Amino acid sequence: ATTSRVNLGSTQTGRVTAVALREGARVQRGDVLVQLETDELRSALAQAVAAERQAAARVQSLRGSGRSVAQAQVAQAQATLQATERELARTQQLVAQGFVSAARLDDARKAVALARAQQDSARAQQQTVGDGGPDLALAEAQRTQAQAAVQAAEARLAQATVRAPADGRVLTRSVEPGQIVQPGAALMSLALEGPTQLVAQVDERFLDQLRVGQTASVLADAYATERFAARVLSIAPSVDAQRGSIEVQLALAEAAPRFLREAMTLAGEVATARRERALVLPLAALQ
């Protein structure tokens, strides 16, 4: 087995439009493996981009022309207030001299009050479009929300393309064009590139004899005459309670044999101890 074997699937429901590779093919990181339909996703992205542009234009408008209009309205209101105040002063003089009635004075005072209210309204409007104003703050919040929507739409579109996470080889393919896939379903299985390792399930009775670094001799059932060397790489920290065994990983001492395949059945012998000039007998000689 390789150092890592991964099952690849889609994170969303969709119809498969293309499957790039078949079993046994070599892949590189980023290669397209499965493509889902993207028409609806592209439309959603286009709508999100349009909304983001509209929100950005709103912010720009408030920062630019919106401020200019508000400033002009404030200036106009101030000019109107000054004019009504001058008219009030002149009317007061005329009333005092008896040239006009007191009713004209009430009208002048109302005009001043109205002009002052218009000035206050113009200044309040100017503050809403200024830095820290509620209108500008709301517009900027809407732009930020629109930008996040664009990023989410882009992410969903990218997820419609299943890519190889690393260099490796296709082990199994369980999908065809036109198929409707669901999130979590395995579409392909990859053996990732890396040092070849062997996995053995050893009876827990022999745990006290095993050590990391011990040498081993391995045979494949299909190639019983081609023995190759390995060494103990790691010993699992826990025992499989159902099997009563412990997982031991072996690393090859040399380059992997040409016939070695993923999930191939192997048999191995680990050298747990060595004695000089020991007497060796076949099992058939023992009674």
C-alpha cells in the first residue's frame, strides 16, 4: 500500500458532465478528475457580482456626489436663513416706524423658523453621508455583504470541479457522465505518491517480541518466489479488540518490486531475535 489512500467526492449535489481519467491513470496535483454542471452556479455568481458592483457604486456615490449635494444643500439653507433673518430685521424696523402691520412681523418670524429648520435638516443629511454617518455605514456594510456573497458563489463554482489533492494514481472510478451525485459519495479513489508501506495485522501474543527497526522478509501470494526485504516502521499504540491483533507498518528496504500493487495480499516474517550456531529443525521433525 502507499502512504495515503483517499476517496474523493463532491461537496454538492449535481449532474456529472465529464470524468477525465480511468483506473490506473497517473494524476498530478490540481488535475481535473470529475466535472459537475455549472450553468446555475455561474448564473448565481453573475448575480452576486452585479449586486457587489451596485453596492460599491452606492458607496462611491455617497462618498462623492452624495457629499457634494449635501454640502450644496447646507450652503443653500444657510443662505436662505441669512436672507430671512435680514428680512425679519427690516420688518421689525418698519413695524416700529408704523409703515407695516404687526402681521408682517409674524410672517417674517415664521420664515426665519422655517429656514432654520431647513438648515438643521440639511446638516443632518450631510452627517448621514459623511464618514461615520449611518447612510455611508449602511452602504459599506451592504458592500461587504455583497463581497462575501461573491466569494461564496465563487467557492460553490470551484467545488463543482473535483481535482486531485496531490500526485498519485487512480485506483477506482465509481462515476460516469450524466450521473447525479450526492455530497459524501465516493467518486474516485486515489493512491497518493509517497514511500510504499506494508500493513500487517499481527496477533497480539507476539507484541512483546516486536520492535521498530526489526528486519523482515516479505512474499506476495501471486509471486511466491520473489522475496523482498523490509523493516518494521511503526507499531500501533492500541490493539484491535475484535481481531485480537495489532497493526504493524513495514517500510521497504529497497525500491518497490515492479509487481507490487495496492491492497495486494502479502506474507511476511519478522526477525525478532538472532542466535549464533543455533540448531534448526523442520516442523515435521518435531513431535
